[in-house]
Amino acid sequence: MIPRSTYQKVLGWVGLLAVLVIVAFLVLPAAVVTIAAFNDKPILSFPPQTWSWRWFGRALAYEDFRQGFFNGLIVTAWSSTIALCVGGMFAFVIDRYKFPLKSAIEGILISPLVIPHFTVGLGFLILAAQVGLSRGFAVVVICHVILVLPFVLRSVYVSLRNLDQSYEHAAASLGAGPLRVLTTVTLPLLLPGLVSGWLFAAILSFNEFTASLFVTSQRTQTLPVAMYNYVREFADPSMAALSVMYIVGTAALIAFANAFLGLGKVLNIEQSH
Amino acid sequence: MNQQPFLRIFTAPATLCAVGFIAAMVAVLQYSLRAYVPGSLDPGGFTLANFADLLKPLYARVFLDTVVVCAMTAVVTLIVGYPLAYALVRVEQPILRSILLVIVVTPLFLGEVVRTYAWIIVLGNNGFINSLLLSLGLIGKPLQLMFTPFGVVVALVHVTLPVMVIMLAAGLSHIDRDYSRAAESLGAGPIRVFLTVTLPLSLPGVVAGTTTAFAWTFSAFATPQLIGGGRVNMISNLVYQLGFSSFNFPFAATLCVAGLALTALVLGLLQLASRPLRKIEVH
Amino acid sequence: MKPSASAEGEHTAVYFDTVTKRFDDVAALNAVTLGVGRSEFVTLLGPSGCGKTTLLKLAAGFLGPDGGSISIEGKRVNDIPTYRRGIGMMFQNYALFPHMSVADNVAYGLKTRRVPKADRDKRVADALALVKLKGMENRKPRQLSGGQQQRVALARALVINPTVLLLDEPFSALDKSLRTSMQVELREIQRRLGLTTIFVTHDQGEALSMSDRVAVMSEGRIRQLGSPVDVYRSPADPFVASFVGDNNRLRGQFVSMQAKQAIVALGDALVRVPGESLSGLEKSAAVDLFVRPEQFDVVAPEEPCTIKGSVVAQIYQGGHVDLQIECSGGAGERLLVRSPGEQAVLRWPMGAPVGVAIQADQCSAFPAA
Ligand SMILES: Nc1ncnc2c1ncn2[C@@H]1O[C@H](COP(=O)(O)OP(=O)(O)OP(=O)(O)O)[C@@H](O)[C@H]1O
Ligand SMILES: [Mg+2]
């Protein structure tokens, strides 16, 4: 018989190896894209013969990308902020009150989690045409609000659950009316949850693609839509360069969120000891 | 006394959103029952013909392919995701944990297009894998990885892996470690502890993760479109083609409705199958 | 000064009139009537889940009653929200606002009342001085010890001159010695300011030592309302007798009534007990006697006594000794007997046969359930 300690060691190594392989699978595309982005030739080849930065310059100068980026910022700013307000307020009433149609409204607002984005996109496209709304930013923003709302709702709801009601009771007992309690006690204590909910919503909205493909027009297309169109037409490494910038930017945001908000808590995956 | 301050003000915007969303879904439903008038953007009268068309082999085939791709992706993602979730929850060093967390979470927020594009570079004929295998002399000519179901599933697994890991980790993290410590103290080896304690207790997370992975894959568009390249078609691709190439919005809507019904059916079955599991949920 | 429970008088500060509160199918409070006099310190005492917190929350206005009415200073407050009730409240977990400094916490209630800044600063300083926390103004709550946080919470509740001070198990998180000193301090401040106070606890020692009156609750009802001495010496029913303080329950048989006293047979012995609660009983009806550990006298086995037995455990408590005595014969019942003075340790060693006598007219008796 193999002694138990050796057996456990072997098991540990096998586990470690498996995790390393999976992590490699996760980071492989990002690594490959990074290599491709520095390839001097416009045609894909591995390993690249000559290296250069020029595709980064091309990507930054490409008009569709620039416009997509700024459109994306506009859509993201509006939709994540609206979703934060709408979702934050509704999370508050779900947590506190009973009222008619509560679970119906909640169910409807959560359902985009399992409804395919192409269905949502098509729905808003048709609806906009039916009510005579032109295909401007409004439709895109509304569509994004609906798509990111479930995440905001959940994030704020979890923070509200973890907020001890005695703080608000204490404030009320000291003579603070509902509005004052809300602004001086509830909101400040909820701030981390609100910030992470907003961040969540913003990142998701900025990256949303499928529904955006349906509801944006040439004038309002967001960055993912512009990238998709580019990939369909061109094969040069500009897109790889843009992807690298994208990956670095997102990873930095995530690392920032992790350091300041504790992603583990937000995602509800802290080990209970 | 007003025991529910802000109730109306706070419910109104959400209600408005819910109504808007319902209106959009009703619009889809309504279009699915309208006739297609070729050459016109406006639909014709009410009809059930669209639903009858669904039975045509061409469309039935796409439905079948979609379900197969989704199911395969969900299962592979589960198998690949479990060890990673386990590691994420059990790693003790804060730095290692943070690194792992960022690696897992970042792709979640990268969006489908960037990730799919990366896989094109990995899987293409001049791509990373083929170049590597060729230069090692393992193959004589490039493998066909693009435009195959295999390529689509690999890329989709990569797309759904983060969310699966997060859901599994959420389930695992709420299992009290004392359970496995207790099992260890009773003389169970690590594999037995895993099989008899950890795995059964994590089943709710498994169900949640699989459900979400299925729904996400079903929703994927860019991956089957760019990596499937027309040879692996999913419902999403068909909807887009119908809508933006032939302006047949009524039939596109019909496909959406059928897709919704299919999702509901599969998710319902998953819930039903997992009902016995709920008995062993912790707390 | 002490109003009766059943009528609202001009000295009543808080009055609960047949208040009922249900949560779904649970009746948390069942027609509770309670009057608290001005400057009085009343404690709600009862086991977990009996409705103490619920009653306090109704007074504070965090909950609304399903039936009955609540008045503060003669004014019906059923429809007045918390923030206009002028109460002060202290919470079990203190509920100090973590994002504000100590001074801002204490000043909060004054700001809501729009007290001008100069006046406000002075009152905050006075309140912090009252609870001996000078110099801590700029700390955040998490930089304070449990006892200090407690004092900040008290200062915050006091600085607004509340009409009633409500406290929900404020000391339960403190260690024993700190708890005792806080009890003394709170009572001192309460007396000095003449504050009407409703205090919730499930610690009967705390209830007996601090209160003017104690309301013993169980299952949503007030079982007895009286001074600590009343509640301890003459419990109103078996629940109060067994909940408040240590008690031995002995099953006996009713023999007869003599004037205001009843004679009860305990085995071969006859005991004289207060008889009000037994009037109307038939001869040889079962009766429960509740005898406190200190209401027994331990005697040599040959002396006249009520019960015979032997010592099975000695618990030395410093000032007194607790003896566990197993009754001879019967099902081996055990009595807890408290014997003053340290000689008891030597006088009644383990295994020694002893007799136990009930002090005349001291115990309480109820018809057995
Ligand atoms: N929000 C609520 N919803 C449903 N039931 C409740 C609620 N609050 C209290 N109850 C129930 O009402 C009863 C009284 O509760 P309450 O909190 O007043 O007890 P308590 O005497 O303060 O107990 P403890 O000493 O444990 O604090 C309990 O049975 C409790 O389960
Ligand atoms: Mg309580």
C-alpha cells in the first residue's frame, strides 16, 4: 500500500496540474491575441517574424472604432446610471415591503438573465418601429437598461439584506424622517453595493453585443458592434491590438474592483469558515 | 401611519421598465403571428403559418443543432469549471486567490466579440494551434478547426466558463468546511471526502451553473456566427439572417418565440430533475 | 407615583391598551395592557420569543399594532411615525452609525431637531461627559471598545431629552463585570434625569436589580406586573414562579384552609402555605409548591423536618453554599438548597443524611396543572 501522505501529495499535484491546464485554457486566447497584435505583417503567422506597435496606432485611428468607443461611453453612462437608480430603488422596496404584483414585477425584471439577447434585441427593434421611435440612442439605452437591470437588482439587494435595519431604526428614533434616514444613513451604508452594482452594469453594457447588433444603427453602433463588423471584413491585426487594449483595460478595472470592493463578497463566493 | 415610505416613487420606474420589456416581448409574440410580405418592412395579417414552417427540416435541423451545441457546452463547461471553482474557494493565500479571481472574472466582462476573435486566431488555418503543430511536425497539413462544431463548442466553453465557475464557487463556498473536516476525522480519504461530502453538497451550485451556461450558450451569437461561419448555425444566427438579410421579421419573431419555449422547457426539466437535490441543501 | 396596570392616569407616561400584534399566524402580543409611570423604570422580562422586542418596537413605532392603542404622555401615537414620537432608543448591537464619528453620532438627533450649532456642540459635550467619554469625539465607532460603544449609544439616546427611553437588551453583549457596572451607571443616570424607561432583558438578575417594576411576559401576555420583591416573593402563577429565580417544585395534596393559610400535605409532613391561590380547592386535590433554595432550612435528620434525603453535591459559591439533596424514597427527586455561611460545607458533607424543613409561610402554592 502507498502511504497516505504520498498518496495525498500525488493527488495534490494532479489537482494542481488540472487547475493549471484549465487556467492555461482560460488565458490562452488572450496570450495568443497579444502575440498576434505585435506581428508586423498584416497576415496572421506564428510565431511572428517581425514585431511592431503599428497596429495599435491603426486601431486607435480607425474611425469606426473611435466612434464605437464614444457611442459605447454614451450608452454605458446612461444605461448603467438609469439601471442603478431604477434597480436600486426597486431592490429597496423588494427588501422592505409587501405590495401587489411585487413578485411579478421582480420576475419580469430578472427574466432577461435567461431570455436570449437576440430575442430582447429583436423585441425592442420591433417595438421601436411600432411606437415610431427612430433608431437613435434612446432605444439602445432602454434595451441595455433592461439587460443589466438583473445584475444591479441582485447586487443592491444583497447589500440591503446585509444592512442591519437597526441603523435606520436608530436614525428614526432620533427624529429623522424617511428622506433623511435614506440620505444620511441608508445610502452611505449602501455605497459599496451601489458602486459595485453600477460598475457591474457599466462593464456589461459597454460589452453588450448581440442585442446591440439589433438595435443600433450605423450612427449609434457601439464598440463591440464595430469590432464585429471589422472582423467580418478585415483580417489584419488592428483588431488584435484593440483586443489587447480591451483586455488590459478590463483586467485593470476588475483588479481595481477586487481591491476596493472585494469581488469575492460581491460575487458571493467567500468561503465560510 | 405610513409604514411604507417611498413605496410608490420607488416602484414606479421599475414598473415602467417591466411594462416596456413586456411590450417588447409582446411585440415579438405579435409579429410571430403575422404574415411575411416580401419586399415590405410591415407585416401582413394574422396567421399561424410561421409556426407550421418551423417544422421544415431546415429549421428543425437548426433547433436540434442548437440544443446539441448548448448541451455539450454546458456539460464540458461543468467538467472543466468544477476543479477551478474548487481551487478558487480553497486557495488560502490572498494574493494567489486574487490572481485566480481576476483571471476567472476578466473574460466574463470581455464580451463575446473580443473572445471569439481571439479564438479565430487560435483555431484558424494559420492560427496558433495549427502553426504550433506544424512546426512540431505532428501534422502535415493544417487541421480544420474553424467552421466545425468542435471549434464552436471550444469557444463557447471559454465564453461560459467564468459564469459557471462563479456559480459553482458560490455553491462551494457556502459548504461549511467542518463537514469535510468531520469526514476526514472519521478516516475518509480525500477522494472519499470529495465524493461523499463536497460533491453532493455542491449539487445546487451545479444545477444553477448548468442552467445559466445553457441559457448563455443559447443566447450566443458572435461565436457560432464567426467560428461556425455558416456551417454551424444556431437559432440566433438564423434570426439575424432572417431579420437583416430578407427582412422577414415575422418568421424571425417566430423563431424567437420557439426558442423561448425551448429554453423554458429545458430549464424546467433541469429544475424538475434537480428537485430531489434540494433536500440536501445546506442551512 | 405607581399607576395600576389597568387604567391610564395623569402620571402615566406610556400606556399600552389591550395591544395585539400578529405576524402571519403567530400572535406575538395578545391583548397586552401596561402602564408605565413618569420617571419609572419598568423592565420587560421573559423567555426568548415571548414578545418583548415586539412590544418595544410598537412603542417606538417600528411596527404598528393590529389591535388596541398606544399612548405616550396621554397622546395616542398609533398613527404617529417613529420620528415624531420623541423617544430615545438603545439597541442590542448599539447601531452606532459606522460612517460617522462619535460626536456626529451623538449630534444626529440634535441636527434632526435643528438645534443651532453652538447649542448643539455644548449638549454633545455634556452628554459625552455624562457617560464619561470626553476626548473620544473624533473617533469612529469601530475604534471603541464594546463598553465605550455602549456609552456612546446611551449618550446619543439621552442627548435629545427623550420622553421615554427604550432599551432592548442593551447589555447582553458585554462581559459580566462590565455589565454590572453599566447597570449601576444606567440606573444612576436614569434616576438623576428622571427618565421614563422601558428596559427589555431575559436576564432575571438584571431585571430584579434595576427595575422599579418588572413585567414578566410569556407567549405574548404579561403574566405578572409588580415590584421585583413582589415578583420574586409572590409569583402570580407557576410560570412566573419557575421563570424568576431558582425554584424547587414539589407536588403535594391540599388538606384544608385555615383563615388565609392553606395546609398542604407533602408525603407525611404538613406544610402551611399562603392560601389565596388555593381557595376553592377540594380536599386532596394536587398542589404544586414552589420553594426557593433559601426558603429551606437544613437540619440533622433526627430533627423535625418536611423531607428527608442525603447530600449528593456541594457547590461552593463563596458567600453561601448550594447543596443538592436527593430525597429518600420516591423517584430520587433532587432539591436545590441554599445554605448561608461556609460552615455548611463541613457540616453537611457529601453523602450525609439530612432533613430539610420549609420555612413557615414562605413558599408559594398553585393548583397543579
Ligand atoms: N418580523 C417578524 N416576522 C414574523 N414573526 C416575527 C417577527 N418578529 C417577531 N416575530 C415572532 O414574534 C414572536 C415574538 O418575537 P420578539 O422578537 O418580540 O421576541 P423577544 O421576546 O424579543 O425574544 P428574544 O428574547 O429572543 O429577543 C416570536 O415568536 C417571533 O418569532
Ligand atoms: Mg428581542
